[in-house]
Amino acid sequence: MAEKLVKGPIPHAGTGAANPRQPGRIKRFQPAMAKPIYVLNGPNLNLLGTREPEVYGRETLDDLRIRCERKAAALGFPVTFRQSNHEGELVAWIQEARTEGAGLIVNAGAFTHTSIALLDALLACTVPCVEVHLSNIFAREPFRHHSYISKAVKGVICGFGATGYELAIEALASTLAPAKAK
Ligand code: DHK
């Protein structure tokens, strides 16, 4: 991981070398903050917890956010976690992740099965992307079997409920690890 030099007052005695130019100060190396993993959620996912819990589980979107933040933090990444019911807003966030993110996890909700705009945004996205669904879309109605966006992502995880988000973070982090080590 890239490292940057941080000058500052001694936070803990014995953690760095003495700085001869400024007695009482030390030079210490601190890892540069990794770019965040974007986790983008599409329409109706704001209703998680109460919306068809037999299909989508009882955890809320906030529970999912906490799971993602914990898992990503353990792997050295911050998380930018968002939800929108609007296709254009999701497109804008995918474009943002392209420059501001380390990678992207997307549950596009019903837009998965309809949106060429999201496909195009993901095709233009140069950071790795993982598609996630809480439910097993292949065990549901036929119109859910086709995903427009799968063509543009590195992999798809579906059917494992909230755990799928953690699996996606793990998968993404493993593809990013060699880049981080540079
Ligand atoms: C979420 C939705 O809102 C549906 O429209 C998709 C996906 C499936 C999920 O399983 O997370 O068909």
C-alpha cells in the first residue's frame, strides 16, 4: 500500500524515530487511506426489513450498511453506501465510483432487468464491479432471470441474502489486493 509521511506531535512514545530538525517531533509513516468501495442499491431497497421479508429478509438497509462497513474495514477499505429509487441518480453514482472508488458493488433492484443505461454506465466503469442480489433471481419469475448489467461486471452473487454483500466485498477486495500492494 502507498505510504505517506506524516509529521506531527508524538502521539505515543516509541512509535517512530526522533526528528533531529524538530526536537520533540517524530517522523512516522501512516498508510494512505484507500479509496472507498461503493455499494449502490436500487429501487425499493430502502424498504428492506418490511418489504416481502420472506424474499428479502428482515434486515434493514441500515443493517446492510453496517455489515458492509465492518467487512470492508477488516479488509482495509472504507465504504460509500447509497440507495436511490431513480435510475439517473444510480448512473451518476456509477460514474462517480469510476473516478472516486476502488471498486463497486451494485444491487440495481428491478433496474437489473430493464436498464441499458445502467449497463452502459457499468461498461464505462474502469474499476471492478460485482453485481449482488439478496434473492436467488433464477429461482423466481422468468422476467428476473435476465440481467442487463451482468455483462459489465466481474461476477454475480445472488441468493445469500445480506451475507451476499459481505461475500461481494470479500471478492472485490481479493481482486483489488494486488493493486493495493503496489
Ligand atoms: C431486488 C429487487 O428489488 C428485485 O427487483 C430483483 C433483487 C432482485 C434482490 O434480490 O436483491 O429482481
